[in-house]
Amino acid sequence: MSTVPVSSPLPSRLPDFAEEHGFDLGAVPYTGRVLMESLLRGEDPAQAAVLGKRLALGEDPALEMPFRPARILVQDYTGIPLLVDLAVLRDRAAEPGRVNPALPVDVVVDHSVQTDWAGRPDALGLNEALEMSRNHERYAFLKWAEGVFDGVRVIPPGRGIVHQVNLEQLATVVTEGPDGSLMPDTVLGTDSHTTMVNGLGVLGWGVGGLEAEAQMLGLAQAIRIPPIVGVRLTGTVSPGTSPTDLVLALTRRLREENVQGLMVEFTGPGVEELSAPDRCTVANMAPEYGAMSAFFPVDEETLDYLQRTGRDEAAVTRVREYCREQRLLREGTEPAFRRTLTFDLGEVGPGLAGPSRPDQRISLGELPGSLAALCPQGLRSEAGVQDGDLVVAAITSCTSTSNPKAMLAAGLLAKRAVERGLRVPAHVKTSLSPGSRAVTRYLADAGLLTDLETLGFHVAGYGCMTCNGGSGPLNEGVGEAVDRADLTVAAVLSGNRNFASRVHSQVRAGYLASPALVVALALVGNVRTDLESRPLGMDRDGRPVHLRDLWPHAGELRELEARYVTPEVFVPDHTPQPAWEAITAADSEVYNWDESSTYIRPPAYVDCEGGLPVLSGARALVALGDHVSTDHISPVGAIPAASPAGEYLRERGVQDFNSYGSRRGNHEVMARGTFSNPRLRNLLVGEGDSGGTTLHLPSDERLPVYDAARRYTGSGTPLIVLAGRGYGMGSSRDWAAKGPWLLGVRAVLAEDFERIHRANLCAMGILPLLLPTGRSWSDLGLTGREEFDIDLSRVRGSGEARVTADGIGFTVRADVRSAGEWNVLLAGGTLPYLLRTMGTRREDTA
């Protein structure tokens, strides 16, 4: 870590700049101060002054600016497609060497390991070996990219989850600019939970891979800075309330307050009640409550965290002095916000979220009722498995495994359960996948890892795993019973997302909970039980054991954390991994594509003519309702053998399909997987789950979505998507835009869009069109069976387009938010735009 002295030159002292331009810097939200510094560093003092004055008066920013982060952070599921795009740009560029990152890029390999083996001592070794054998070709590509692109660093598999690695190792809070001067550490990441590092005072947010590519190549487009909302925290955290409880309650509240697409900043006396890991847990779930960012300013707790995780003293001193100099260190006076929400920490108690969205926060007593709503026919059973049985219990995800208090609580609860003789039922698949090896070190040192293992929570891997849908097969016989009787079974995980089928395609009910509650529910073995009043089980003496009997106390957690969570456990383990070291890659300026590869192929969306599409006689490929996530649009988990993607792989002799996420470097697989989520409800084919099918019109033939799209392409029929509220919520995956584009979709008509997905649509040349305010497509009288004519002749100038559909007429508004987005959209997407910006193509590929 650098120890450049604090006296390194500053481009401009923010206090001096504010005084010179006549505004009160203390009234400017800290988020705004970081943005002002970025503008000054970009030599735009006029815009910085406008921003500062508006924010100091509590006004909205209402301006565009090119935000240039200090670095780019990606994981392998999003990073490999990004690097594939850069590789194909090198193929097409007149000067391949110009396609080179202008910013440091870290690629953390954490998404590919899956929970194929769990509940046994050798699960970690088995899963890691399988990961390396499955992904050899992908990892060889990563090694080629690391060797050929400047500034690309690959952090190998087995080191941890990207956001936890970012907190514990990569984030510096203050860093050096290219000229050697100090600047705030800022980051853009191709994962929506990049916001987690906001908890350390590092401003950053998630973007699609295409937007990251433009940033990497130094061709960033201006973004419109949204309003900054203050969330004033008051009160103190109640005994027994976990960080997960807190963030789930905040998620529900902030969704209700509609902070979608806004920047959130936490303020008030309650901030001091939260540790840095607590703050990072809250910031992690910004995408779930819809915010662009969730910022906690730097303070003494931030500095203490840096010391506790092993940063050297000089680096911590540099952060303290720089932030004090720039007035980025949290002060007693609260900034001005145009809108401030108050949240009382003391009103939060234990709870969960589910059964299908992170904002569905429920109390422990409400858990059985949430399941009952999914089982109107009553409870059914098959081969010892019943509706409401818990079949997956996973302590996973950076959201909670980055928090020592949460993990120690799980370990203590497990210890007490073991002492009372409780065990987990056989139908529950249990797993532990920490976000870094520091977690297992302090759990082992505290003597708690053995107790978790006794209950089946053996370490299965150091990666996202179940949280990202890599949950592997259910326990023996369970999946077969679920399919035979079409049972409604459940999963509980200490993660951040529980959309239908995200965790596992056979699981209809998903719940988010603290690690300790994951252990408790695993002991019960179902979600039919009221944990507030019913026992978890009977001890070896036949006495009932309630949750309150096992729940850890705050004092003992503080004592364990102080004793065992020390800087030494966070020392990175750089021991060479033989399987990783054995992978080799060619040393060539351009990538040598293998035409037979089913993992890495040059994408088909690079060459397009651009301009506005002609949407005359268009058909709706799918007609969707509210809260359609990117998981619904572009699945990440297992590839079914009978699906179009499975058939494509089978035809090429592939036996182990791996996952959709691992195949994102192959557009042929991903196009076939688009809209194939079995829990997607396509209203063209009825009210229930569509199973990845749609209605081809006008033939009225029900087909897989991919097959219908091919038929439409053959007849020259343009395609649109109809959707409701919250379209594209969830992950940042740009394949939820790339896939529809490959199927022929050129516009999406929705009530509103989630922030990252809306930007991804523009980046792929797909028009995001807003339906009339307060009206769904069904409110307008549409069924989805109509022929659509959309007049786009004036959309760039007025922002509006006229739609006629079998006699129904209405006006839509283009949700394109900057001139830069229009330029990219009209070029046909980011890649064609970058090629044209960077100069002529080589003649042999022109």
C-alpha cells in the first residue's frame, strides 16, 4: 500500500473553493463534495461552483457531469463478457493497442464456484476442483486479458467475494491520481452491490459492463446527477437486532419512500451507533431499495476499521489528514438536503424478507402466513418432503459475511444448539460460503467453526455461490419429490436477493435473514413454524428449545469481536494455487478466437448500422407485469437440458452445461436463455409461470421465446417488450439488455425502469419508453396481441413518441437522460459508438 505523504499536492482545496465562490461547504452533502472534487480534478470549476451552490441551498443538482472514478471493479460473471467485448474491439480497431484501459481494473473471480457439494468436510476441495475443471477455458481467457491489457489485475478464485475483498483489501478511501496528487478513492463496478464500499466513505455505484467499457477506455459519457436524499438515523439499535434486520427494515422503508435512482446519504446521531461493517451492510443493499448510492461519510469509525483490517498506519494517517483538509471527515453539523427522511434504529426488531422480494420485510411471527399465501390448495407432501419445507439454508454473501458481529452470532447460536443436542433435518441443504478467508480464521480462533460444521455448515467455497444462484442440486431425493408433487419449498440465505427462482429453479419461496436466523431456521427445517412462539426443536432431555434460549447477547458478541477479530486475520493469503498457476494463455496482441468454443465467442452485437429503429407492425415478444428482475430476463443459474440453450450445448457435445453466468462469453447461449426463467410470468400465455414460452402472433402458437423470436426475425417483424413497474430490478447484468437485442427487441414500454437496466438498454440501442403516468399497458386496453406502430420521428427532439396499436393510441416518453446516452443509443449501442469514436476499423473486418 502506498505511503505517499499527506502533503502531496491537491488540485484544489474544497474549503478555499467554497469560500472563493461564496457558499457554505458545511451545508453541502458529503456525496456532493466528492462530486465537486471530481469536477475540479476534471478542470471544470464552473460546474463545480454551480453544484456546490445548489447543494448548499438544499436544491437538486440538476446538471450533467462526466464522473471519472479512480478505478473499475468487476467480478468474473460480468468481467469476462466485458473483456470479451474489449477483445473484439481490438479485432476491429485500426490500432489494436488503443483498446486499452485508462483506469486500473480489478477482476475478482468469485461467481463461478457453485455449491455442488455441501454439508460435508471435503465440500470446499470438491467444489474448487470442479470449478477449475469447468472453467479452464474462461480462466485462460482471463489470464490472456491480464497479460495484454494495461492495468488489469485478476484476483484468483478462492480469495473471496468481490465486495468483501474490496472492503478488506482494495479500498484505500484516499488514493493517488495519475499526477501523484491525492484524491478520494472512487469506484464504478459491474455489479450492482458495488455500493457496499459506500459504507467506508468511498463513493461508487454499479453500472452495466458496456458503461464500464467506455469508462475504461477513457470515453465516459456525462451522467445526470440525481437528487441527494438525506436519511437521518436516530435512536439506538435494540438488543437482539442484527445488521441484517436493520437493512431489511430500511429496504422496505426506502422502497416505500421511492428513492429509486437517487443518491442516499446517511446522517444524524444514529450513524455513530453503527460500526463500519454495519454501515457496509446497509450500503450493500442500495440496489434493493433502488438507490444509486448509499453514502456514509468518513469518520473515526472508518479509520478504526481500516486499522482493524490491517491497513498500515501511514495509510490511515493519510486518509485522516486528507479528509480533514478537504472537509470530507464527518462533522457535527448536518448538511442540507432538499428531502430528509428520518429512520429510528430502535424501532427495528428481528425479521426476514420474503417470499420473493427483498423489500417484503416480515416479522418472525408473520413467516408462516407468507408461505400460506403461496399454498392456497393446502399442504401437500411427497416422499417425506412437504410444502413449506426448507430445502436450502445458506450462510453466504458479502452482505452479511463481511460483518463479524453477524457471523459470530451465527457461530454462538450454533454452539448452543449443539450443546442442547439439536440437529438439522436431512432434507435441508446447509452451506457456509464466506466472503473472505478472514471469516473462517476468526470463527476457528473463537472455537465456533466446529459447531457450525456439526450442524452441516461446512465451508463450501469462498464466493457468491447460493446468493448468486450457484446453489447446486438439492439433497438426494428432495428435488425429485418437489418435481413429482409440484411442491412449494423454501430457501433461506443471508444474502441480498430472493427473486423467484434466483436461488434455485425448484424453490418458489426465498427468504433473506441474518446468519443466526439461517441457522435457527435450518434447525426447524421449515418455514411453517412461528419462531416467536414455537420451539426450534426438543433437546436430548426432551425439553423444548426456543429461539430466545439460543440467541446471543450483544455484550458477548462485543467481547468475542474484540478478542478474535484482529488485523492478523485479514492478512491476505497469496499462497500460489497449483490449479490456477497451471493455466496458461497465449501472448498475443489480439485474442485467438476458437470457433468451436462454447464459452468464448466474438459477440454478434458489435456491427450494426445505428439510427432509430423502424417500429412499424411490431409485435410484443413478451407482455410482463410488475417487478420483473434481470434474473427473470437473463437467468444466471443452471441450464436445463430441454431448453434451447441446453439443446445448443448438447448438439456440440457438451455434457456439463455449467451455468448461464459462466456462458456469458458466448452470445449463442445467452440469446437462447433470454426470458427463459421458469418463474417468469408472460401474460401473453396466461397468469401463471410461463416456463420461458410465449405466444407467436398471429399464428397463436406457443413456443419457447427464442424460437418465437427467430420466427419473427425470419418474417422481418420488429419486436418490443411490454412491462409494468420496476422493470429490470436486481443485478446490473447487461445481458438482460444484450439478450433481448439479439432476439430483435428494439424498444421496451414500461411504467418505470430500474436505474442500471435503463442505462443498459440505452447502451444496447434499445429505447426505454415510459407509458403514460399512472397507466399500465393493460389500463390502456392492451392485451399484448396487437400490432404496434411507434412513430419515432420526433423522439430525439421532443422526447415523445406516438403509439398506435389496433385502434388504441397513446403517447410514450423516452427515458433517455443525457445527450451522451442519445449519442450511444443512436450509434446502435456502446460498442459501435466506441469503434466510431476510436477511428477506422481494420479493412479485413470492416
